[in-house]
Amino acid sequence: MSEPLILIAEDDDELRGLVVRGLREEGFAVAASATAAGLQQLAERRQPDALILDIGLPDADGRDLCQALRARGLNVPVLFLTARDALPDRLSGFAAGGDDYLIKPFSFDELVARLRAQVRRGGPEPRDASGLIVDPSTHSARFGEESVTLTPTEYRLLGLLVGRAGETVRRRELIQAGWPHGAIVHENTLDAYLARLRRKLRQLPDAPGITTAHGVGYTLG
């Protein structure tokens, strides 16, 4: 059996080096980057078995990076490694598609145990990508040669829809992904954002559209 491949995005050089060396000693194959863009390039070259993502990357929020990777059909386990320990931060990590959350400073043995559990459990079957590419560094969406700029909230909403293309995403799930925990979001606020996203997607020729499942949620496809 080949070594499980772990991809890491962590901008702290010392911590990244320690984690890479430690995981290799534990029998993992590891590739790492200090940026979100670098991690995406690594994921394009090789299919990983799990990801470790820092939230505070220099070129993007790790949660936005997670959504971008999910949108491309990468459904392997994601463990967030971060100093942010507030409940809203943890919940937003799960809403972005994360599977586990470990707070810095952390025990390396615990990291290994959590990672092994996630790798054993594995991820769901890869999804068919919609063709829409969401970029966490620029908060934009691209289809073919055309792109549109998104606000942070629009990015999070579209990222969730793209990551689950063809599936009806419930309104509550969209609100959890788009706004901080505890935010008061009125029904018409979500509808207004989805209407704006529809208009922006129409600027991308042949891109999939967003349809409404009345009383339930929205579907991209």
C-alpha cells in the first residue's frame, strides 16, 4: 500500500518544516506550500488523501481555499490548523467544508491521530465539477475565458453551491456559509445575494445557472 499523501498549506516556515518532517517520519508522503496558490498547484498535480490548511494564509483565507478545492471536486478530508479558537471561527471552518479543526499550539501526536482517523474514514466519491472555477485569492469566479469579481459573501455562497453542483443546498446551510455565526440574516437578504450571483453568472457565457427550489434552497446546474 502506498503512503497516504498529505498536502499542507502553512505560511509559518518553522512550523511547516516541523509538521512535514514529523509526518514523513510517521509514514506519510507530504508536500507543502506557504500559500493558497501553491497548495492549489500541488492539488492539481497529485490527488491527496487529506489536506491540512492554515486559515491565516498570506494570499487567501484557508476557508476560502477549502471552498475552492471543494468546488473543483476535491472531497478528501480537510483539517484546519489555526490559532483562531473562537466558536464562530470553528463553525465557519466546518461550513466551508472542513472536517476537523486543531488549535495552535497543538500536540503533534494529536495531529497525527486526527489525521490517521480522517484518512481511514476517507472522503466521499469525487463530484463532477460544474466547470466554474472560484479563486480564493481574488474572490472571483471564472468559466472558460471570462471571469467576474465577487464580494466575500458572494464568494462563500457560490463556493458552497459549486462544491455541491447539481444538489439542492438548503437555505440554512447557505446562511451558515455566507455569514458569521450568530448573524441575523433575513430571508430576503439571502434571496438578494442569490439574485446578484445570478446576474453575475449571466456575464459568463454558457456558465451554469442557479435555480430555486421553493421553500428549500438553491441549486447550481
